Amino acid sequence: MTVAVKVDDAGSGGADPDRGSGLVGLRDRVAALGGTLAVTSPPGLGTTLVAQLPIEPGVTGGCSRARTEEGQR
């Protein structure tokens, strides 16, 4: 199972996660939890981020992978 988080803005677009912006850190954090981050940001049309993170049914208190690999938060 996964949970998806989608964030849209109506800004100027042109965000590039490969150019050292804050998106690099976000992508790294999502990947560390076993997830993926998709960035769509055409110039002039805003930006959309979609993060998909794995979850386990019945597990509460955060991502199960984060708890098993980094200790309970």
C-alpha cells in the first residue's frame, strides 16, 4: 500500500530538482522512506509535487520503514 501527497501551486514554474534547490532534500527524504517524488513544473504554469510513500495497514505513528531502520520517532 502507498499514500500519495500532492501539492500544487500557481507560481511561475520552472522548478528543477536536479539544480540543488530544496527539492533535492525533499526527494532524498522521500527516497529514504522508500518512496518516490515526481515534480512537474513547466515554466509559467506552476509546480506540482507528488510524493508516494509506502505504508503498512494497521501501523500508526509514522512510516514503518523509518521506525524499523532509524528507531522509533
